[in-house]
Amino acid sequence: MHSRKKLTRKKILTFLHENSEISPQLLPLIPHRWKKLGHVLILYLPPELQPYYHDIGEAFLHAIPGIKTVVARTGKTTEPFRKPTYTIIAGDPNCETIYKENGVKYKLDACNLTFSLGNLHERERLAEIAKKIKSKHLVLDMFCCVGNLSMPMAVYNKNIFVTGIEINPQAYEYLKENIRLNHVEPQFTPILGDNRKVDIERKYDRILMGYFKIDKEQIKKALWALNPYRGGWIHLHDATALNKSSLAFKNFIRVLRKEYPNYSLSTVYLRHVKWIGPKYRHLVFDIKIEKSS
């Protein structure tokens, strides 16, 4: 743990010792890590600490500057809207915040929308890819949320034009706000709907598929949306158990061979994005598709 976080945790433990009835035996369960999304702090607390949630929240408010709201994760993320299950344990109940990262602004309700801070390096990588593109480049973001992955591409290169599809109406409204906040209105077209049913043109140079439960219909739609003359790149995400192969990638290969025999897979890069617990990895496959001669 970094020295600053060590000092912060020491301050948290001191506050709890002096201002709560929490048992000293439970203090080692206070987390060593936490996530800060704008003014909202997100904690992962074990069940044993539930009777002391409010005191713990107050301790974090006291110890960490700039925090107004503390929430604890109390359940799983619900699909397909990717809504996290959080409980506000201290501070302001308003979870609407603006998170700034790498020159990009994201406004969202941090209690009701998923925004993975662990994807920071993937967002930075996409921004670096964007910087190297010299001509007009069309990007389709099939699981756009508030612009989590595609917004940096538009911000860092005015040659990039994004179509972002989002199924969650709340995320869609924030996406429209973020387009304005980042001044990319001419480059970014938001669409509300199910990406399997939305009518889109066959013209895209790059397709982002930042979701863990991608089905075969969505893979078909991604391949269909590629520029039929030049092909392009597809960034396919998946959560995979350690030492297991990716089901999403297997399905991708099956659909490619069955539905698009005139396409060939020319390049595949596999990247580790982050760990999801001790046994699951978040992976992304960078797949280059070309039209067969």
C-alpha cells in the first residue's frame, strides 16, 4: 500500500476507535483499498461490518478530502442495464458527480451506473490509438454507457466520429450531457436502444464491444456493421476464469466462419485489462478483420 493510503487508513482506524463502538477485533476488516468516483467513495465491506456501516462511512468522510458521499456495495450488478447495487452509508445522498480522467469529463449517477475505474489503462490505450489515426475514422460503440470507452477517442482526435448505442435510458441521458461537456457534439452521435435491433449503416472502421455477456446476435451485428470493403478492428471484451478460454472469442470465431465466409481474421491481440476477483480476468481481444480476396 502507498504511504499516503497507509496514513489515511491509520486516520480512519483512529477515528473509529474514538467515535464508534466497533470491536477492535473487527478493525483489521476495514478495507485497505477504495474507489473514488468524483465526490463519491465506493467501499467493499464484509458482512461482519454491516452494523457499523454509518460509523465507517463517517470515518472515511473525515479522512479523505473531497468526498461528500460514501457508499458500500451490497449486491451484484443487474443486467442488462449494468446497474450496481450500492447502499449510501454516510454523507450527501446525491450521487450525481463529475469524474475527470486523462482530460475527459464523465458526468453520471455513481450509485446507479457502472463506471469501472479499473478500466483506466484501457481508456488510456484507446486514447493513444486515437492519436495515431490521421484520417476520418468511424467508430461504433455498441455498449456505450456514458461514453466510458469511446469518449477519450473523440476527445483526443477530431478525425474520429463515434456512434454510441446505449440501452439504459439513464446512461443515455448522461451520455448526451458528456458529449456536450467534452465539446464533441459534431463527432459523437448517441442512440438509445438495443444494439441488436438498432438500424445502423455498414461503414465502421472500428467497433467497441465493452461488455462481458456478449451474445451471438451482437457479434453478428458487429461484423455486419464493419466497412464491407475494408473491414476493420473489433475490440471484444470478456470476463474469463483463470486458465479457461474465452467463450466470447469462441463464439466470435464461429459466427465469423458461418455468417461471413468472405471475411478473414488477419490479426488478434489479447490483452489483460484487470483482475475481477482472484480467479477471473477481464480480457480484451483486438481483432483485425479483412475482406478475403
